[in-house]
Amino acid sequence: MGSLARVKKYWESKRWTSFLESTAAGLQLNLTLIIQYGNDFSRSFHHPPYCPACRTPIADINLPDIIISIKSQNEIVELDINGAKLVVAPLGGDPCHGNLYVVAGELTCCKKAAHPTLLERAVLAQKLLTSFRHALNEGFEGGRLSLQLSALRQVKNIVLSLFNGEENILAQVFDLILSALIILSDAQGSWIEYGTAEVSGGLLIKGDEQRVKNHIASHAGHADTAEISNGENRVRLGVFAPADGKQTQDLLNLMAQECTLVLEIDHLFKLLHKQLPMILGAVGSAVVLVSKDGIITYVNHAAELLLGGKAPNLIGEPADAAPGPWSACIQEKTSRRVSGHMDNLIQKQELRWVNWQVSPLLDDEQIAGWLVLVDDRTDHHNWQEAARRAERLAVTAALAGSLAHELRNPLGAAKGMLQLIGRKEKPEQVKGYADLILREIDRVTNLLNEFLLLGRPAEMTTEPLDLAAFLQEITPLLKSEANNYEADIFIKTEEIPMINADPGQFTQAVLNLVRNALDAAGRRGRVLLNLSKSGNNVILTIKDNGPGLSAKVSGNLFKPFFTTKERGTGLGLPVAQAIVHNHGGNITIENAPGGGAICQVTLPFYARQDGKTTDIDVLVTVADNLLRYPSEQALRTAGFSVISAADLSEALLLKERYCPAVLIADKIISEPQNIEIISRTWPQAKTFAIAEDEHFHEHFIEANVFQIVTKPLDYVRLIGQVRKALNEI
């Protein structure tokens, strides 16, 4: 017999090929064994010969291609031969028995996605086969046995992760363990009996099946066994005709423990597979699983209700079959978790409000799909909306009551004086009544003007304003106010850029703030006005040396009609705030370090038309004053830079000066030509469309707007949506 034929026969022994088959099945690999003896190569073992699922024959490898890779480098190498992925790994050898190589490929026909990768499983096969090749050649000792058991345990864990509770998991794992026992014990056969105390699970035999059966039935021949129980699981493991009884017994005890662990894990996997649909079905949130190819693979009952379809009609369909605010994340194949709060979902012409989250499912750092969780918050939104309506009614009633109270006093006084005049008694006493009546009427007029300013912006005539020069100009007015309190007022300025302001309105705002500070400082108090700049803003601070703000006062400062003064109207600070907001600024009042209170007014620099534009957060283009103005105020109060326009033509006048990140528009976007103008003028802006009804919803979706906002506006939600949009830029 030639040398290569002799070596090939050695490596084709029944024990070795049986172990190779078990390894191939356990790791879901197509394995081929290559023998090298001298300069000669031969293909020895090839398993499986056909696909275990569909029985399609698996083609042999092309030996010359493999030989080239073996000769070029004696290490693990990945190959791509005619589209087939292969891994070639050396198993070592010796002069007597030659060198061995294993070629690992995927079971491509009817293949399921496997974890770990082909290379990782090929490396495990190399470790295991190299270790057991030594046992086959030289027997084993304690240190080498530990290595072999460690390698076997690794493969066993991989097999468990590959099958995850499928019906053949026990056969796959136990087949591998029984094959290993035959080699490590130099035995003729092995078997395992497993089950619970009440139920016998099964019997698996490896090696000389007939002699093992005879031994089990009548104890014919010598065998070593080990029996172990772990909870309900019972395992009896046996080796027939081992070469070394003592070492075999130690090995059996170790392997029996491994087998009970396998049974326990298998039970957990099967329980999980059985219970998972039940668990997800009981979850209140809608659960949708989407594959990496964008196909819906699972929906629970809550998802059926929310998405308006039955599972059989949704599973297997593209993710677009269940559209929602999360759809863009899946289309873009997001690799990070993305969520949305109180977003719109339209199903069967019905508007729903949802919180949602899309999480990528990663397999070895590669996206395997996405988990979509959706909570239907429509009822919660409706409850909140009802509460807000009730709150608005309460506020309206409170404002109306406060205004009526404030108007009643001067009107009552004027009425009384008119009655006295009408009686024509004591003419000398009623001569001055006309002046008093005019004064009370002026008081009513001023009160109404201030109140109206809170509800809508007055027309402004803005101009570039040097705030330092402006303060010097109104100093006599400020000192006159201070004289009423016998207080001192100081003004400190520095050279700063101009602002864009209406001098008349801004005078009213500064006077209101200074009066408030003087009233807080009291008799012989001190008020300091300081002008400075920070970034692209002018900062005006007004500090007093009064007692400071209590918690109650601090929380109500800008609330209309809230006052701590005996004869105050409670409109001074709200009016000042409205004027500052109308100028694109912001205002805060808080306790100052060291005592007293400090008011800070922040205003943007004047934007000159020098070819440069100023980046701003929001442009509000809404025709309805009662909608535009509150939106401006809410967004400015939240800290956004905001400008506004009543229509598109007015907004276009601002294009040379401002570049908005977000555009909020109403019906102007319903005209196709306007959509085109907006896209061309502000291509980077994210457009929010204010919708009236379902018809508008559909139109806005066709216009591809970023966000739809429905009436009546929820300003808290609007602020959150704008902040989210800005964060995404």
C-alpha cells in the first residue's frame, strides 16, 4: 500500500470520521478534510454530502484551488471561490501520519442566519479537531484532557446558541459529546439516557450500536457509567469497552454534569420560544419586528389594533405597509436608537397621538433588523386637551374678572361725579369734576391699551437704536421717577452695537421695569442700570437693593394682574415682557447675589443688510394674529430666536437678513407655487405646517413637510417639536 493510501486509511477510521460528522452538524458547517503526505494531497472526508433540510447534494470542493492556498501560507485563510465562501485551517500533523487541513463552508442551501460567523466557527472546529487529533494519536493525560474538554465546552455552547431550542438541539449536542467520549476513552461505543424523574426523555447511541444495546439490555461486556441528577433532570452516561477505566470514570462524571446543563438550557430555550409570543402579546405597547431587508416579521395584538391590520396580512410585507413617524428611521437603516414623543399617526383617516421608539437589533455589530415599540397616547392627549381647555376657560374668567375689577373703580368714580354734576347742586364744588372725570377716563384707556398689548403686538416702527445714547436721552424721565421715591438711580454704559427697536415702545418697557425696581427698593433706595454686550446680544440689567423676591412673587411676576402694590394694576411687567419679546429679546428677573433683585433684558444686535444673514431658530409665517403672536411669545419664552411675518411676501422681505432653521407656516403652504418658493428660498429649513383638518393633513404629507401641527395649538408640544428639529440639524 502506498504511503498516502496508508495515511488516508488511518484518518478514515470510524471513530475519527464519526467525530468529524458530529462537529460538522454541531457547528452547521460543510467540512472537508485534506491530507498532505510529502508533496501529495488527497481529499479524505466530506460531510454532509447533502443539505440536511432539503436533501440537495452539496458539491465537492475544487482540490487544486485549496492546494494553492495551503502551499502559499500555512495558517488560517479565507477564500472566495466562484462566490462560495470557504475557510482553510491547518490541524497540524507528524511525519508518520502526514499533515491535516480542514476546509469549512456554509450550508448555503436552506441556510439560516448563523451566529457566530463562518470564520469564527471554523476556528472553533480547528481547535476542537486539533485537540482530539492528539487524543487519537497519543492518548491523553490530565493537562491535555482539560484542553480537550475546554474546546468541547466551547463548541457545545456555540451549538446551543445556533439552535436556540429547536427540536434537534439535544441530538446535535449529545452526538458531539458521545463522539468525543469514544475518542477520549478509546472506546467502542457510548450512549446517553436522559429525562426527568417521571418521564424518560430518550436514548442516544454512538459507535457500535448493537453491542451497546446488548449491554444496556443484559449487561453484556464491560462498560463504565455515570449517573447524575440536577433538579428534575436526570442523565445516565455510558462508555462501552473503554481502554482505561479509571480515567474514563473521571471523564464520565465531568461529561454527565455538562449533559444536565444542556438539558436545563434546552428547557429554558423551549420555554422562551413558547412564552415569548404570549409575553409580547400581553404587552400594552405595539411591538413590530422588522428584518434587515425591511420586512415585517412579527406584530403583536396591540400593533394589530393600532395599525389597523391583522398579523397574517402584515407579516411578510414591507415595513411601509405599517407607515408611521418611525418609517424614515427604518428606510435610512438607522444604527442608533431613535424615539418620538406625541407624534401624529394617521390610520384609516383617524388621527392618533403616539410615543414611539426604534431600536436596531445587532448581530455581531451588524444590523439584523429593528424593534419598533409604539404607545398609543391618544386618550392621554385628549384628556390633556380637555384639561387645557378648562384651564384656558379658567384663565379667561380670571382675566375678565380682574379687568372688570380694575375698570369698575375709575368708571364708578366718573359715574358718581357725573351724577353730582347732573343734580346741579353746589356749582362751586363741581367745577373741577370735569378734569377728574377726564383723568379717570384716561386711566381706563391706558388700562385697556396695556391689556390689549398682552393679547396682540402693537404695530412697531423699528429703527437702528444706540441703546447707550437712548438711556442718556431718557435719563430725565428715569430721575423724575426716582424723585417720587427719594431714591438714587445710576446708569453705567459702554460702547455697544446698535439694536433694532421701536423707541416709543422700548421707552415704555424701560420705564415699567425701572418703576418696578424703584418700588421694590422703596424710600431712599438705589437702582443701577448697566449696559453691556455678550456674544451677539446687548444686555441691559436693572438691579435694586430691595428685599428680593419671595417664592410666590418670583413665580407670578409676569402673570397679568398679579401685583403686590396697593394701587398697582399688575400689568407693568407683563407689558414690558411683551415688548421685549416683540423685539426678539428675552427678559428674566431673579434674586441678586448679596440681596435685592436683578432684571436682565437680552436683545440681539441690529442685523445690517450688508450681504450677510443672521441665523435664527424660527420664522413664524401665519396670517392670524391670534395664532402668530402667542406662538412667537411661547417660542421666545422657551429661549428660541424668533421672527414673524403675516404672509409669504412679508417673509420674503426678511430673506436677505435672516436664515431660519425652522419655518412655521399656515395656509400659505397649501399653494404649490408657495411650496416651491419656500424650498428655493430656505432649502435647509425644516417646515412645520399648521393643519386645519384631515384634508390639510393629506396635502401636507404630499408636500413632504417636516412636521404637522394641528389646531388648537399645544404650545408645550410645539416647543418640544421645534427643539427636537433643531437638535437634529
